[in-house]
Amino acid sequence: MVGVERIKLALVDYMIWLIIAGAFIFFSCTIPRFLTFKNVLFILYVAAPLGLLVFGEAVCLLGGNMDLSLSENAGFTAMIVGVMLVDWAPWLPGWTGIILMALVGAGLGAVNGFFVGKVKLNPFLVTLSTFLIYNWMTYYLRRGAIIKMPGALLIPGGGRIGGVFIAIPILIGMAIFLYFILDHTRFGSHIRAIGGNSDAANMLGINVGNTHFWIFTIAGALAGVAGLLYTGYLKCIPSTIAEGDIFLAFAGAIIGGVSLRGGRGSAIGALGGVLLMGVINAGCTMTAMEPALRGVLNGFILLAAILINKTRANLRDRILMPK
Amino acid sequence: MKLKKVKESKGAPLVKMEDIHKWYGKIHALKGMSFEVCPGEIVGLIGDNGAGKSTLIKILSGVLSKNRGKIYWKGEEVNVSSVKEARKLGIETVYQDQAVIGCLSVAQNIFMGRQPVKSWGPAKVLDKGKMRREAEKLARDLKLHIPSPNQEVRFCSGGEIQGVAISRAMYFKASLVILDEPTTALAVSGVQKVLSFITRLKSEVIASIFVTHNLHHVYSVADRFVVLSRGEKVADVKKEETSIEGLIELQLRKGVTVT
């Protein structure tokens, strides 16, 4: 490929980062104190819990699936682990809660994986059911909030080391880890193959059902970690924790360039989606925009992202089309 | 109708299917089919739609399971219960819709399901460099005009996609390649390309089963023809014992099958 084409392709592929830079520069110019190290850290910190949900959704979408239950999974997981540490097994040391979060999340995700991958039910319907179940089970377990809990549970989502919130390396580390899995392992290539064309993947000897099962289990584990970060961020576990955030998780993945049709997109792109939403959110908060309007703005950003992704795909095709 | 027996050619058959039955619910799709292929042989499997061609080869390639009958591979009885197992034996299938993943690169498509990996500490990492190099070599060998192994398959022409599918068989040293209607969706130049792929396979002593209902495409390359009708074998003839007219007649006469 010629040099110019290569540059064009890179511009198209990494467009999200240009947009983030643009948004960042815009807010830096218009809002005093936006461009400070502290503020950048804070933007990342606020974005981290939702970010983990976005990663989970991105993994599902890459495999040609969708998971509507991820945010409720995060909330239910946090509530289960909270109640476990406070009521059911108070003798458990607090740090076990950190591991339990990921495990319980993975377990709840595996339920989806079982019904989609093994029983071959429609992923939309399965995860809609578990969305309702997990959502209301959270209320059933505790109406109100768990306020007193072992301090260790709050460290990953709220603690800092040397001024840096621990949630930030978790967010970025997870993006890098997922990039490695998706783009450099056989398993990751199977996820993309199934997302791209599951019939062909089956004929090529890839076990589609098993891969689906693991996709949902991994997404569930990511939701569990998200639950942990939400807990640390809020310093409590209310029964409304993470409720309804699935829509923003979808938005983040799509803004980050992950295709709804499966197979296309990357973990790093999804991180970009998280950051763009974080930057814009922070900018709006600092200008004291009305919260309701901020919600409206999220919708417009998603719409814009869909349009941009469409043109982006066309541009990309034009560059890649053999002459 | 007479069933012409094919004389045993030298050596054992590569694969032998014996008395294969397949039911889809109440429909008896294969009624005791027997079928064999010798090493390096090109067999044209012909018959109308619904004759049982697809069912037969899907059983051989591990996509479907048979209800009754035996399969022998190089003289040993085998149980081909999955695509993976078929591939392990050395049976590679080039499907009608070619089983390619459009959004992945040519190299990824050739190696999908059995990519080379290298160790990276405890982790096994895809060896992308090796895949690219090998894919480039295969494309050169097969004279595919693909600008780069990184090209996504959705930009390939029908003939090039066939080439990608055939590259799999060549690279992984298959000994039997099943081609399911490989020429149906192709332009004339694409058909020529596929026919040259098949003769290329023969020169490397790779047997192939060419499934088609277009006799004209298969006639020039095949060594032997097996004609199916309504789940039964109605003819099994060597090329020198028949003519294209004779085969057309056999195909048409299927209305009066042996009972």
C-alpha cells in the first residue's frame, strides 16, 4: 500500500482519538481549570465504572451478540457480595469481596452464556429476561443501601496510590488486556470469526456454542469488576446501583467504533468511546449544564457517532478497495 | 439399470463409505449409499437437486452425522463426528458458500481455526508474521491476484475466494478435498481457475470430490463419475467408459430409478 493511503487509513481507523483531542482542546479553551492534571485524572476516574461495562458490551458485540443485562449484572453482583460480606458471611475478610465480585459477575454472565450458547436461545430475549431478574433481585436482596462494609471493598473503586485513583490503571490495563486477547490469541480470533460469519466459523471447526458461552462469561466478569468500581465510587451499595447504565454502555461501545453487526471494532476503540463520553460529560458538568440536558446530549452524541461510523466505514472501504 | 462396477485400482481406496443411511425426520435422504475415492483421484459427484449429494459430503466432512453405515479411512474404520476430526484425518471441504469471513483478512481466513502460535511466556500468541508469509506464498503458488494477504476477503472476487478456500487444503496437506458446487457462482474465468486448482491438487496426489450439477464443468477434469438420484447411486463409471452424452442420459433417466 502506498504511503499516502497508509496515512489516510490510519486517520480513518483512529478517528475517535482525533475527536477526543478536539473535544478536549475545545473544553480546555472555553473552561478555565479544565486542562489540569488533577482534572484529567478525575475525568478518567469518573469514567472507569461505566468503562468496564462498555468493554463487556464490546466483547459481546464483537462476537455478534448483545448483552442487555450487563449493568444489572454489575448492580446485582455488587449487592450479592455486599450482603454476603455484611450479613451472610461476616467472618470473610474484606479483600475476598474483590475476587468475589469478578467471580459472581462471571457466574451471572455464564447464565446468559448457557442459554445463548448451549440452549441456542436468542441473545436479545435471554439477556432481556436476565436484565429483569437481576434488576429486581437487587431490590429483593436489599431495599435501600448497604452503607457499612469492609473498607477493602472500596479500595479498587475509590482508593488512590500516590494521588492516582486505582480505578484508572484498572480501566486502562483492562483495555490493553482485552486488546491482547481479541487481537493476538486464537480465542480472540474465534470471537471475531463468529461475529463476522458464525456459519462459516462453524464449518471451519470453531465451536460456536462454547465460544458464545465464554463471551458472555467474560462480559459478566467485566460487569462484576464494574460493580466493584461503582461500589468504590459511590462508597455504598444502593439498590439502584448501575441501574439502566446498559444504554450508556451500548453507546460507549458504538461511539468507540464497535459494529453492531459483529466482528469489527477493538478494545482500544472502546476505550476511546469511554474517554470521549467522559470528556464531554466532564465539560458539561463544569459548565453547570442542566443534568437533563446532559442526558439529551448523550443521545445526540450517539446519533452523531453512528453517522460518523457510517461515513468512516465507507471511507475505509474506498481506501481498502483493490484498484 | 446396470450398475457398472469400478475395478479396484492399485492400492486401497483412500476413503470408503459403506451402506450410508440418512433420515431427515421421515425423509430417507440417503438409502444405503456406498462410495469410494482412491488417492489422487478426481471424482465428479453429480445429480439433480435433492439427489443426496450435499448430504453425502456433509457426512464425510463431519457437518452431519449418519444414521447408519460405516466409513473407512485408509482401510481403518473411523467416526467422523465433527469438522475438526475430518480435518485431522485430512479431509478438507470447500463449501458452496466458501466458508469465509468477509471482515477478516485473507491470511486470517486461510488459517482460521488452526492458526500458528508462538509462545510468549506462558501465553500463546498468534504468529501473524508467519501467517502473512505463508499466505503470500500460497497466493503466489495459486496465481491469485491478491494485492496483499492483509486484504479483507470481502474485497476478493469469487475466483479468489475459491483460491483462499483451496489454499487451506494445500497448506494443511489434506489428502482429500471436497468441493461443493465450486463453480456455481463464478464467471467463466473463475471456473477455469477452479478447474486448474483441481488439476493442481491432483498433481500433488490430493484426491478431490467435485460436487456439481453442471456436468460440463466437471467433465474435463474428473477421472470418474458417480451419479446420484433420490438418495441412491445410479451410476459409477470411469471417464473412458462413458461420454458426456451418456452421463447426461444417466442424469435424465433418474425418473425411472431401480426399485
